[in-house]
Amino acid sequence: MNIPKKFLLLLAITFLALIVAFDLWGFLTLGSITPNPQPSRDQDANAVVMVFGATDSAGDGLLKAAVEDPNVKKIYVVTRRTSPRIDAGVAAGKIEMMLHKDFTDYREMGDILAEVNTVLWALDKRRAEREVADMAH
């Protein structure tokens, strides 16, 4: 297939013109779009949170943020084991811990998921892949 050089040149010029046009548009609008300093927010949007993987570093950070958020009324923690933060939250009545072994099957959580507003995931991909491979054997 022989593509004429004029066509390739026209295609390259069009592409460059498009890049220049977007750069120019970005420069001209730079700083002209400002966020609303008082945006409307549904205060109940995160009232019920579910956290997966709350015992590892990233998940513990997500759980800490949810526990400290005054708008979060209830937290479901789906985990294989507990941690000091989970135990403290359970004792305070803000966290409900759900020990869960099979992270490929969530059927037993159907009723709970119906009341959850926000789901936070912090599962270790490599660990999950190993466990799925182990289940296959």
C-alpha cells in the first residue's frame, strides 16, 4: 500500500495544528475556571462506609479517615483479620467488622451493601492473585 507523501504531510500538519490549537485554548483559559468556594454537598453522602482491606497500610489510612470523619455514622470493615484500629472502632460502636475469607464471593453482604453509600478498596493485588490461584488448586 503506497500512501502519497502529500497525504502524510497534510496529516502531520493537521495533527500539529490541533496540538497548537489545544495549547492556545489552554493558555487563554488558564486561571479562568475557579472552583466554587462553597460547593453544595450532600452531608449524608458518606454516612455509611464499607472498607475492604483495612488491616494493611493503605487500608488502615482509609479506615482512619473514615473513623475521623464526623459525617460518617457507620463503617463496615470487611477483612480477614482484625487490627487495633478496627478493635477500637468496634468498641466505640462506629465499626462493624465482617470477617470474610473469600474475596471473590460477596453474596452474603447483599443486604448490607444496600445501605452502604461509599465503598473503599485497599486490597493488595498480588496477595489477591495468590489467593485466587491457591483456591484453584
